[in-house]
Amino acid sequence: MSDSNFQKEFEEAIAEWRKRHHVRDDDVLLVCLDLFRIHQAHWDAIRRRDFPAIQEFNDIVLKLEKTAFQTQKQTTSLLKALYRHKKGQHFLPPTITAILLILALAFACGLLIGRFLL
């Protein structure tokens, strides 16, 4: 629907409303309606000016897609290099003695904190 058709239908609806409710030409409601039209026109102009064009939006999305592809490619090569680098290292699991020592120290710290700080 074009703006001119919308404006014409709006004018017709207002005229019908004025007839139905017996609104005079010098009524305050019509002044408020004019103020609302000025307000609406102002914000419509701002919205049209600030809203990016479809082509601009499409260009931004394409740039983001290209950047994401490059990032994925670089991340993949970095992960492959890290896997090659860590192949020579072996995981050394903690011993039972180390686990028991850590548990005893944690228990002692908990007791000391509970005794002196709480």
C-alpha cells in the first residue's frame, strides 16, 4: 500500500469519525491529531534515514560470512598444530599418595577456617 493511499484512507476515516462523534472544526482533539501527525512524520523520517538499505545489510552479512570462514580456517590450522605439538607428551596421572595428601590438606584448611574465621 502506497503512502498516498494510506493517507487518503486515513483522511476518510477521520472524516467519518468526526461525523459520527459530531466533532467541530475548532475542537481540541483535531489540534492533538495534527500534533500526532507531525510527531509521526518526524519519527518516520528518522526511521527511514537510519534504517540501512537491503544491499548494505547484504554486504555486511557477506563480510561477516567471509570473516567467519577465515576464522574457522585459521582455528582449524591452529588446532592441528597444537595436536602435533602435544603428541610427544604423555599424561601422568596423580598418585594415590598425592591425592591423599591433597585431601588431608583441604580437610585441615577447612577445619582451620571454620575454627578461626567463622
